[in-house]
Amino acid sequence: MSRFLSQRFAALEAYTPGEQPQDIQYVKLNTNESPFPPSPEVIAAVSAAQVAKLNLYPDPTCRVLKEKLAALCGLAPENVFISNGSDDILNFSFMAFCDESRPVAFPAISYGFYPVYADLYHLPYTAIPLRENFRLEPEDYCGLNRNVVIANPNAPTGRAISPTDVEKILASNPNHVVLIDEAYVDFGGESCRGLIPRYDNLLVCQTFSKSRSMAGGRLGFALGNADLIADLEKIKYSTNPYNINRLTLAAAEAAVDSNDYYVKNCLIIAENRAYTVAALSELGFETVPSVANFIFTRCGSIKGDDLYRRLKAKGVLVRHWNKPEISDYVRVTIGSREQMDIFLDRVRELLKEE
Ligand SMILES: *Cc1c(COP(=O)(O)O)cnc(C)c1O
């Protein structure tokens, strides 16, 4: 820390992203990226002609992409907000909708960024414990009189609640924003975006980082009532109006056009997930039921941090947290069948070494 950092941030603990080693080739199952490349249309869209226009600012309204996403989601362009990854939407939402008098609540075990944003803006927050086997009980979020943020499917557990359950939470907190982070919805969850016409307090956010193979492009979007979206636009135009670069914009437009390609990839991930869970079960692992592109699993005989370290030594990266309630577990991204076979082979070797 320099002697110049504002006192406001002196105690702030920043979010720690998963490792992104740039040297050794790992089987990388630690940050929920897609094993599939972007669609051929996306690769073609990031053309020399687009690069040649980098001297010009991109369209700050993202008009074409908004229209395409609105059509895909059955909503109007004014219900769509585009951002530089969905982390940006979370940031803007904590900034826009929360303050001392509008505190926020989220699950105690969820995306590690939520408490960081709360701390960044000095917001009072409530971390609500999950129930047995990491189940999220919707009743725990009803009538809270607070803004609510829920990852659905949740991370790092992979468990989801139904749109009917989300509706109960929305209806019982009518004067507060309920943000449903659907980063993983395309792998087997059910989106609650259909509730938007009936609930002006619902904000849904999704990302191109996972199901659309564009983590490196940084593109997220939010769906909600036009007034909520206008609030987010106000924050965007007060911070960084050109937050989506020209190349990402072109790639994202092509990605929406090649939606079928990504739907197929998500089905393959769901198959690979079932395959991996079954194989781990035979090896004595206990896995939390997941509808996401990752699983949260524990081994009876090897502790979570040992499993993480010993797999890394064998060239397979998974994610582990030192938090007491989840330290027995590792989170494993579901990749290609080949990647999962390597992961399972390394696990079998580890069990033989016991
Ligand atoms: C990955 C992730 C995000 C952020 O994704 P971006 O890459 O910023 O779009 C948001 N929420 C959850 C729960 C995630 O796992």
C-alpha cells in the first residue's frame, strides 16, 4: 500500500481470481472456462477490417448487440444492458442500488466477489447460511427488506433454485432489487428472465464467459425493467461509456448469431458432467448435485487442499478454498471428455498412492 491510498480502501481485501498460469500447460479445470473455441462465425468476425477500425471509438450504445440479445431473450432492447464482463454489472449494481439505508444480502457460500463489492462501497451486508448439502432455501430470502443477490445456479456448489422460488423472493421484497446472477444458467438451469415483465425489481445478469467461450473477450449483459437498465446506463456513462471494445462487440454479435453452436456445446458439457460425477462416485467421491459447468466434490480419503496440490503437481488445475465450511471440497470445471479422462486418471493414481 502506498501512503497515498485513500483511507476508504485501506482495509479492503480484493477478490482473488483463480490461477491463470501463462507458462506450463495444465489441464485447466479451475476457472469454469469453456473447452470449446468460439464459433467459426465469431473467429471470422474479429477480422482485419475490424482491427483496421481500432482508431475509431466503438458504439457506446451497443445498439446492434442489444437488438440481437433482446430478440434472443424475448424482450425489448431497452431491457438489455451490455457490460465488460458480468463482473462489471455486479459492480455497477452494488454501486447503483445499495447504500447504508439499502443494505444487501447474499448466500454465505457463493461467488466470492459479492462481499468484495459490498466492502468496496462500505455497504452493510448479510451473508445468509445455506442449508443441508449447500441447499439454498428461498424462504431465507423472503421479506428481508434488503437488496438480494443470488447466483443461480450457485457457485461454487452448482445447485439451482427454480424460477417459482425466485418469484417468491421477488414478490416478498417488492421495494428492493433482486439480482439473479445467471452466469451458469445455460448448462442446465432455468432462467427467470420470463419474470421481468411482471417484476420491476428483478435484474438478471448473464455472461459470454462460460457458455459462449468468450472469457477472454469480456462481455456480460443484464436483463430487467427499462428503468433499472436506465439506472445502470447512468452509472456506465458516469464511469466509462466505451466499456465494450470494438472487437468484442463484433465477436459478441456473431456469437448471438451462432447460438445453436453454443447450445450444442452446453449439451456436451452436461453429458461430460454426468460422466464425471458417475466415475467419481465409483471412486468414493461425494459430489453436490450440479446443473452448472463445474462440480463441487469431496474425496473421503484425501483432504481438499491435498487433492488440489497433488492434482496440480500432476498437471491438473482445480479450485480449492480454505474457508472452513467448504475446505473438504474442490471445484472441478467440466471440460472436454479428453480433459475429464485425464483428470479421472490422475485421481485414480492419487488414490493408489494412498
Ligand atoms: C464467472 C462468474 C461471473 C463473472 O463473469 P465475467 O467473466 O465477469 O462475465 C459472475 N458471476 C459468477 C457467479 C461467476 O461465476
